[in-house]
Amino acid sequence: MSQLPQLQDALLQLDGRVATLTFHRDDVRNELTGTKLVDDIETTVNWINANDAVSVLIMTGAGKAFSAGGNVKHMLQREGTFGGDVYAVQKQYREGIQRIPLAMHKLEVPSIAAINGAAIGAGFDLACMCDIRIAASSSIMGETFVNMGIIPGDGGAWFLQRLIGYQRAAELTFSGRVLNAEEARTLGIVLEVTEDAALLERAQALATSFAAKPPQALRMTKRLMKSAQRQELADFLEQCAVFQGICHNTADHLEAVGAFIEKRTPQFSGN
């Protein structure tokens, strides 16, 4: 496998088959629009997709925030992503923050957002782009764009309603209100709420349980779940049949069946 990629505002660590990407811009609450985190996320996804030795990605933030999303001061001053005429702004969105949803949507392994603090606006949307969210008990989150007189320009309206249904997503998006971790769990936005100190340990445990599965089958299962969101049933079943044919011809399938019959722990090779 290749060396870890060089990142600018984030730290990537690999423990076994689990990669952890930590946003390291606590000075600006891990904002996405005025840092290099967009580049780091895209780089990490591309690196993982090219490396079969990685099975799960955890994303979290260093400091007090998971991610505060856009830089409000830059909005006021019409700087960076938010500066220029209509054409300039749309171009900056397309070439900037919109690279995140496109990257996350093509990520081939399960992703877990470990929400350690505030996940606001685009930061909240980034968490919703992950397959699973675990939140620290002190965390807060919200689809807050309308409060700033803007819309979810990073695709948040697409992700949130697929996560919790149109009506609940509409209420959160139209109101722009902020949720605590427990309400987010009740609504189905987060899977679990943990004590702050236990967040990463729980995320790692969940990721390790996924990473213990046959690597090829895990990646194909992720691809199928994404395909199911956009395909008609007949087309989807055709893809399932092809993937199943691949799985039945892998060494890991035979190892899994043999281990089950022999009542032992399987040893998967990724082949």
C-alpha cells in the first residue's frame, strides 16, 4: 500500500484497516470554506479508494468543533468563496466546497462521523454525508443556512431528507434551529450518543467491527447501498447478481464459510 497522503489542515492516521481523519483547524472551529480541509477530504477519499488495505474511515474534529461550516466573517466581508458576482460565487462553490459531497458520495468504504462538538451548516452536512454518525453528549448540530439568508449550497438538502425523510428535514432546514445530541439521536440523525471522553473509543470499536469483515465484500456492499438510492429494482438486482458472483468466487468467501462451520475466527486476506 502507498504512503499516507500529505495533508495540510488535517491529520490522517491508520490503525489496522481503520483510517481516522482529524480536522486540525481549531483556531477557526474547523471551518470548511477558509481552510484547506476541502482539499484534505478529497485527497483522503481518493487515497482510500485506491488502497484496498483500508476498510473504514472515521472523521472527527480536533478541539471544540467537528466543523463550523462556512466562515461567517468572510460572508460579511464578501471574501473568498463568498466574494464576487453571481458567476464568481457559483464557480467558487463548484470548485470548492461542492467537491466534498462528490468525494464522500464516491467513497468506497463505510464512513463514521465522530461528532465531537459543534457541527453547523456545512459541517453538519458533512456529518450527514457519512454512513453513520456518533455524537458526543455535549455536541450540537443544525442545518442553519437559512439563518444567514442562504441555502445549503453544499448539497445538504439532498443528503438530509434521504437520512430522516422529507418532512423532518424540511422542518430543520426551514427553521434553521440547532439540535442537541439527544434530539439528533431521537430524530435518527445520529446512531448513538456517548460521553465526550468515550466518543473516539466508541467510533473506533464500531469501525473495527466493520473492518473485521471480508474487505472486498464490505466495499461491494457499500457500493450496492449507494446504488440502491438511485436505481430501479430490476437494475439493482442485476448489479446484486454480478457482485454476488464475484463474492462467491473469492478466497475470503470460502474462508468465511469454513470458519463458520469449524466454529473459529476467520482470517481474511482481501482476496
